Amino acid sequence: MAQNAGKPWSLTEDAQGNAVFQVRAGDVAGGDGPTKERSELAHPGKQPFDTDMWVSAPFLIDPGPLSSAPWCVLGQFHQSEDDGEAGLSPVFEQQYVGGHLRFYARGGAGTSMAATTTTLMCEMPVERGAWLHVVHRIRFSRGGLGHVRSWLNGAQVHDSDVRIGYDDRVGPYWKHGIYRAASPETLTVRYGTVEVGTTSLAARITRT
């Protein structure tokens, strides 16, 4: 499912078959307020709790002006809200801020941000115009301790128990593309083949 502003540039494909997401100032998707801009694809599978699952998501941030957005998500696991619940910030997200890639985990009751623990797990500078081969092995928990192990370009960048997951009936689902606070710069991100599921993707860790 695509979520974007419906512009000709929102979601295209390059000559190599990569999905090309682009957000320009004012690109508000349906249902979002004017302070958010988005071009994302949602993966239909809901991930299990208390089970190791994997995501491999290679992407490239096109060269351009430094993003001034205070937050910019380039890949996330989104909560599957129970009936009557409002949506919360993602249980897991890859943020691109100030030229750095950050991985965040969140966990808690799933009813309010006040009852949520947010953990910045790692942060590293990344080069625009170069492929970033990201692999995560994640075990979600209903408000308790789960686990995240992450690799970037073949190097392990994080490995720890962490609160990750909300106390929901159904587990979260994957989304990738661009989701950011409104900002004036055009941002373009290319994604290669994205794989999500409980099958091990360890072979993807050393992909170059």
C-alpha cells in the first residue's frame, strides 16, 4: 500500500528497478496534518511477538542539501493499533537527521506516549549517494524486553536487549520510504529489494 501525496515524483522506479521515493515541501499524504510529509510503502505482513524476525532493506539517499527536518524516518515498524487506540510513534525506526543514521526502539502499554520508553540504540554518519545495506534481527515483546541486533554494510552496529513493542493484540508491520517533519528541502531515497519475515537473512549481512 502506497501512502504519499499522489504527485508524479512521489514513487517511481529507476533504470535498475529500484523504488524511488521523493518528498518535496508540501507533500502531505491523505490523513496527515500539514506538519508531516510522506512517501511510503507499507508491507502487509504483521510480525509476531517473542520470535526472531528479520528485515533487509538496502537504500541510497540521493545527494542534495542537508535535511533540516528535526525527524526523518527512512524505514519503520509501525504499531498495529487495537480497536479504539490512537496511533503512536513507531516501535522501531531508522531516522536520518543531520547526516546521521539513527536506530530507535520503543516499548510500552501501547495506549499513550507517556507510557512509552524510547531508546536511541545507535547513531552513525552516513554518506549520501552510496548504498547503505541495513539488516536487522528483531524480537518484539508486548511491552517487555525484546532484542535488536543490527548491521550496516556488513558491520554490526548494535546488539542488546531493549524495550521494543507495544501491548497490542497483533504485532507491528514494516513501512519504508520517507516520512518526515515538514521541511523545505527535496529528499530522494532509493530502495533496493526489501525482505521482511521470520526466515533468517544472515546471508544479506555481507552484501555489497
